[in-house]
Amino acid sequence: MKPFKDYHEDLIQDLKDLHEAKAYLNEALEEGDEKLFLLALRNVIEAQGGLSKFSRKTKLNRVSLYKMLSKKGNPEWGSVMMLLKALGIHFRIELNKPKKKAA
């Protein structure tokens, strides 16, 4: 039997690259599940230095960050935007690509 390998460590390593983090967050956002997006955001923050670092950067209480990014979290929009800004990431609104009409 192969030894168990923790995927989370590999994920966090990959998310240290902000381009990977951006793609990961976009995929989570496209799923349309708020809880999934918050988990993804927490993973990215962990990879980029941890909740304590982002608590200092955003002036958000560290305990509040843990709560808002937990499975039962319900963060305010402004808090999410502050975290994204601290990561160097921002939301962008785009139109859906039109579907090609069948000939």
C-alpha cells in the first residue's frame, strides 16, 4: 500500500503562486457555492502567509477572520474585498461569451 500523501500541503504549495491562486479562486467562484469560495480564500490566505499576517494587513481581528472563513462563516462583502485587495487580487465583471449558433 502506498503511504498516504496529504494533498493539502501540495495545494498550499501551489497556491503560493498568485497566478495559481487566482485560477483557484475563479474556479471556486464559478461553482456558485459561497462556502466553497470561502474555503478557497482561506487556503489562498494560508499559502500567502497565513491569517495572522492578513489580520495585520487588513486590520481585521484574527479571531474574526478565522470565523468568517470557517464552514459556518458569513463574512461581510467589505471584509472579503479587503482580503482580496491585501492579496493583490480584485473582482472583475465580464460578459458571458455568446454561444455560437448552430448552422
